[in-house]
Amino acid sequence: MSRSPSLPDRPTLDVDPESTPAERLNALQDHYVDIVAVNGELQAQLDDVEARREELREEVNRLQRENETLKTASLYLATVEDLPEDGSAVIKQHGNNQEVLTELSPRLADTLEVGDRVAINDSFSVQRVLDDETDARAQAMEVDESPSVTYADIGGLDDQLREVREAVEDPLVNPEKFDAVGVEPPSGVLLHGPPGTGKTMLAKAVANQTDASFIKMAGSELVRKFIGEGSRLVRDLFELAEQKDPAIIFIDEIDAVAAKRTDSKTSGDAEVQRTMMQLLSEMDGFDERGDIRIIAATNRFDMLDSAILRPGRFDRLIEVPNPNPDARERILEIHAGEMNVADSVDFSDLAADTAEFSGAQLASLATEAGMFAIRDDRDEVHRQDFDDAYEKLVAEGDTESSGPRYPSYIQ
Amino acid sequence: MQGQNQQQAYDRGITIFSPDGRLYQVEYAREAVKRGTASIGVRTPEGVVLVVDKQTRSPLLEGSSVEKLHKIDDHVGAASAGHVADARQLVDFARQQSQVERVRYDEPIGVRTLTKSVTDHIQQYTQVGGARPFGVALLIAGVEGGEPRLFETDPSGTSNEWKAVAIGSNRGDIQEFLEDEYDAGLSVDDGIDLALRALNEGREDALSGDGVGVGIVDADTGTYRELAADESQSYIDDIEDAADDSDDDDDEE
């Protein structure tokens, strides 16, 4: 904002030597008035500029201070371990676990509690009190927006659905029923079965239907680069669930962390196993866990460690099989519900022809059939489209059908 | 993943035991047997029946070139499942042994003796470095002193004597069927019938005379013979008729 102020014209006086003294006095008087006015104007400009200089000086000070702060060392994190009465505190630095006794400023002494996280500087004096820590990643796993899947969208898994609801929903909704009978509700259910049979969908429907906080995660997210991070995430996850209780934790593809323990000595495996052990102790360990239900899903049931399958951890092992013909019919009806399907299409007939299809394959069948109709420039899907889609899907899945099943030297 | 690594360290050489006492190469050889088509043996007081599944992968393949039934001596036959070429080696060995027996002692070799010498031979290939186990199992059927005998050999060199047994693919289901349906007093015809029905149990497509092989060692004559395709077909027709009849019975109920 550099601006050179426009200076007023400097008044000049040319006195006529031949004028009378009265005229000269007049002229001088006029000149004096001019000079006073100009003086006033300049004075005002000077004030402005001085004010501006003050402003800039403050700006400089501020920037200097900012620069100073930037140049000072960052603060360290520590946890308050103990608060003796004399206004001091025992704090333990994160990382190197050094314990230090430090004086507290009176301002902080009142507010501080044991277990708080604080920021300390180089000389170990407490600078600030920080918020309670839950891993931001654990926070991110809470599902705020419930998925759009409802129980009605799940075809043919009536038994499985009932078991899941009994184990997960009822204890949260009607705890008094369990109190009356005097049984502990099952704490966890494990859904297992071939791919595409609706395990995750079941969990989604539960999330949609329940009022409890729903926390979802994939087992692979628990595998971390650094030792101890995976188990900390598990701990944070359960802590978060406890804060939000009643809560449902859903762990998809749990085989990523809960594979059988072996003697393998590679550190990567060992760390994954430690993460699992944390999971084991959180699920049914020493600490009371509160009103938390766990749902897990896997399609490698055979790979799971036996410790995670024992009652008390996963009480219910629910198999989600490939659908039977009735279930297939129901699934097709659900998927075709939105589609413009000709009345002549008989879903029970179609279900009989799609033996060994999983739920996901049936969904794909319906979509493909729609695609065939679009290719044909129709807006109604006919039986022929489903047949074409079936041919396409079966051919895709079975590329080796032309070759021998086993080498011909084996008979 | 972890299991595999651990296992791989012990499956390189057949002469190396795994810490839990297994010989992985031998177990893999058993897998080769499971991939062969089924062979079934049924022992009856009148003789031993061998039935093999000869389904061909192509209609152009000559069924007679599928080697699942082998004649070892006049009084001994064998059915194999697994590597064909390995089976031929064992059959050749067995034939030699039976000829040696005839030259040395001038009498037909005992089925049990023959089986033991074959399994001893197989066993060597599980204990000698640089070799690989036989990827084949045999059913050795014969008559010894007028008595029908039925033995099974497997890639480890173990032999067992059976009343009725199946090897090859679908063994579990077929064996279960045999256990349910076997009767000690069967005739040879009943034995063929039982074995064919057992074979049909695990199959998707229908049996045909070309698609099965039937070998019989008759206790009276003490000779091994194989049925021609049309003879097998007539047995299959009988089974189908009987099945139809029982279907009709069901309908009437």
C-alpha cells in the first residue's frame, strides 16, 4: 500500500512593489490564511501517515513473534501418571517412557487429572492439556449413515437372519428377556460361507435396522506396518464401542487377522498374530466389555484359529450357504423388483435352471439380462435375455471346460 | 500361507519326514490316485468282481485303449486308479513275480504273496532318495487255494485285504454305498450288480457298456476274464430295469 501523498500547492506571494501598504497588508493577510489552511492539510496527512506507521509496526511485531514461535522447538506428548498434592505432577513421556516430576502452573494444577494427555516442552513443563485420544482411524469406522439394505432385501436366508437377530439385535433391544431367563446373550456371531452368499449384506441389514452404534471394519485394516499399531487399533476400536455402547462391531474378512497360529517366525506373520491375540483378549478377556455385540464374516472358515471360535468369543457360527432353489427364486424376485420384466418370465423356473449360483451371481444374472434387453433396444426383459445372460455367465466361469479335467495320464 | 511354507520344507524329498511324521510326497501320490476314475472290487464266495469306470473324455477315443483292468496271471487280475504308466510298471512287475513263482515252484503264485511282493516294491520308492512314489493304487483280485481274495495296494506300500473296496475318485461315497449294501453271500452276478450300482452312485451321466470294464476271477475255474462291452451292457440294463420297477412300485404306493 505504498502511496505518496499528494501535497497541496505551496502558496506563494508576489507582492506588487507599487501597491499601497493597505493593499500589501490585505495581500499578506490572505496569504497567511492560505498558509494556515495548507498547514492544516499537511498536519492531517502527517497524522494519517503516523497512524499507518504504527499499524505497520504492529504487523512487524506480530510477524516477528510468529517467526519466533516457528523457530521454537515443538512440544512433546506425555501422559500424567500421578498428581502429588503439592502442585507437581509425574508425567511419562510417550516414546521413550521417561518419567519426570514437574511443577505445574497453578492454572493447570486444578484442571489436570491422572491419565490426561499433555504437551510438554523441552524443560518438561506442561504447556497444554490435550483431548482424550482415540485413534482417528477407529473413529472413522463408525457408520453414521445406515446402509440402504433392509431385512426384506435378503432372499432365502431366513434361518440365518433369525439367528443373527437373536444373537445381535434382541440382546440390545430386549435385554430384560435375557435377564428374565438368566442367560448371557451370545457375544459374537461369525458368518461363514462361500463368496457371494450375502454375509456382508446380512450385516448391512442389521446396521440399517438397529439403533445401536454400528462400527464396521475390514480385517485387513487391522494389519499395520509397525509393531503394536494393529493391536492398538483393535483396542481403540473396542474402546470406541464401549463409549458408544450399545454398539455392534462388524469385522469383514476376519481371516485377514484371525488365521491359524503357526510356528512361522517371520515378523510380519507374528505381528498379524499379535493383532489377533489382542482381538481375542478384547472379545473375551479380563476386562468387562459392556454392551457390545460382534459380527464377523469370512469365507475361509477352515483357516480361522480355533481360539477365536470357542464359545464366549463367537458363540454362534452361522453358515451362509449357496441358496437353494426357493431362495434363488426369492433372490431373483428381489433383484428383478426394480426391473421391467415381462410377465411371462417364471422365476421359479429360472431358479431351477440356475443351480449352484450364488446370490451375487444371481444379481449379476439379472443385470446381464437387463443388458441384453438394452442391446436389443427393448425396455422389457424377456426370458430369453435371462437365458442369454446365463449362457454368458456360465461360459465366463468355465473357460476350461473344453480341456480334460485331469491330465490324461491319470485314469 | 504359513502352513504352506512349513509344509514345503518337508515335501521336497520323499525321504524326509515332516515333524508330525508325514511323508508329503507319498500323500501327494495318494492325491493322484484320487484323481483317477473309480475302480471297485467286490469279493463273493463264488469269485471276485472288479469293475472300473472307463468313461472317455472324447467320443473319438477308443475305449479299449483305456487301461484300468489288467490280467496278471491266469488266476489273478488287477484294477488300477491313478497314473496309468505307473500302473503298467507295477502290473509288469506283478506278472514277472507270478512267472518267477511258476518257474521256481511250478505252482500259481498266492494272491497274498503276490500283493506283498508288489507292495514291497512300492515301498522302496518311498524310502530311497531320488525316486518318486508310484502315483497309483491297485486292486489285486485272484483265487488262492480255491478261495477268492481281494487286496488293495496304495502308494505308501500298504496292503489291505477287503470284502469290497473302491479306489479312485469319489471313493468315500462309493465305499459308503458298498458298506450299506454288501452281503457276504452274494453271487458273482450280484457282485457285478452291486459294483455297477456303486459306480453309478457317484456319477452324473448314465453308465454304458463301453464306459465300464468288468473283470471276474471265478473261484471254481480259478481263471480271470474280462467281460465284453455287450455283456457289461446287459448287466447295466438289468440294473436300469430294476430301478424302473422300483420307481413304479413307489408310484403305486
